[in-house]
Amino acid sequence: MRRSFLSIKESPLFARVLPVLILIAISVVFTIMTNGKFSEPRNLMLIINQAMITATIATGAVFIFGTGNVNIAMGASTSLVATIAVMVYLSTQSIPLMILSGIAMGVVIMMLMSILSTMLRVSVMFVSIVMMVLLDAIKQTILGAGTISIPYSITSMMTRVNFTYIAFGIFFILCLVLFHLTSIGRAIKFIGANKYCAEQSGLFMNKYLFLAFTITGIGVGLASMMIILRTGSINASTASSLNMDVVLAIVLGGMSVFGGSRSFVYAGVLGAITVTLLNNGLLMLGVSPTILQLVRGIFFLTLIFAGQKRPEMLPSGEI
């Protein structure tokens, strides 16, 4: 019985079907509990627009998580990048410079994390914790208790030309090709499955970790533009929930945080929609932010334990 359960849990089909079933179940439950208001077209469009930011970051973060590493500084990175991008626009009045500076800063911050992790031989998780605190401190030093805003005419114009959807579409296709159709994606999944075998096979792991962070940085830069368009202003609390949202999105999308062969680019998108559905539905029911965080934490822990694969015995020479 136990072996049958484990074989089902570890099958590729189960990893692909379960996230879809969770998405459908959440939608049905909230539709019933809100007397149909949850499924109204206006609310569904709101959910899609909200999910775009998380989906963009999570799509890029799949490359990092695919190596078996976890980065929890996505929200802090995106918030600081958005702050700098708005400052660039206010100084230059140039939309192209704002976009380019956002992408460049996102890439630089992610590359710095990769370099610190590889040079100091410290886990990405610990580096991201330190960077999360550092980036938040830098942002608060820049903003203080104030807010910086971009003119409504600019956000309105970029919204009318569907910048968010075009940027996400191009980035998603780029990630899809790189992760599933090139040697970069195969190497990343190999490292996530067994980094020791990958290293012994001649893969330069630092190179692929650097590439993974660089691609993620592009997603962070694009997501910072989406936040600017959505809110029109940046303050100390901007993107404060993204750190957890991205990790939860990847897990809810059916991808293992341990990386390896169960890594898929679409997991970030599917998970982002599920996270946004969960947040939106609970808020419509009047659930307090404290209970909302509790529910999200329970979801996260449950899926982590469900996706964990423990070997029958420890590898030789390891404790």
C-alpha cells in the first residue's frame, strides 16, 4: 500500500495533474462560498492582472529552483528595482531608460547573489536571507517614510499598449525555449537532480547557477515595471508579500523546491494563478491578513512534505 502511494506520488503525471486539480478545487469552493461573485468576469480579470507580477518572477525563478536552490529575496529585489526605475524616470523623463534600468538592476542584483554564493561557498538560501534584509534596508534608506510616484499619464499609456502582457509573453517564451529546448535547461535539471553526478560529469555548476540567476534577474526587472504600472507609486511596503508568493507559486505549480526533473516553466504561471486565487478568495470571505498568512503557510508545508522524496538508505560515505 505504501509503495503504491509512493509510486503514484512520484509519477510525472501526478506532478502535472495535482496543481490543476488544486486550482479547480479552489475556484469551485470560493465560487460556492461567495455565491458566484468569485467567478464574475470582472473579478477573474482582476485575478489575472494581479497574477502577472508573481507569474513573471516565478517563471524566471524556475531556473534557480531547478538547480535545487531556494531564493527568498525576490520581493525585496523587485521592490528595490522598482524604486530605482522610478527614480531614473523622474530624473530623465525617459520610458525606455526606465525599462532598461529596471532590467539591468534586476540582473545585477541577481548576479551579485550568484557570485556571493559561489565565491563564498554559501548556500543560496542563506545568501538570499542576507540580501533580503540588505535590499530592504537600502530601499527604506532611499524612501524613508515617503512615497515616490510616476505620472498617471505614463502608467495609463503603458497599460493601454498592454506592456504587462507583451512583456510577460516574450519572457515566458524565452524561458520556455531555454529551459525545455536547450542544453541550459537540461544542465540545470541535472544539477538539481544530483549535483555530485553533474559535477563528476564535467558540468561547470557555477556557470549554470550564474545563468539561472541572470535569467531570473530579467524577470525581476520586468516585474518591477508591472508593479510601477499597477500601483503608480512605490513605498516601504511595496511588494512585501512577493517573497513568499513566488516560492508558494512554484510549489503550488507542481514543481519540487528540490529541483531536478520535476521542474517545468509553466509551474510558475500555474502556481501564480493559484496563489492569487487563494489570496483573492480569502479576502472576499473577509479573512484577516493573519489568518491568510496561516492558510498560505499550511498550504506550503503540506505541499513541501508531499513533494519530498526520501531515499531508502543514505548514500555511501554521507551522514
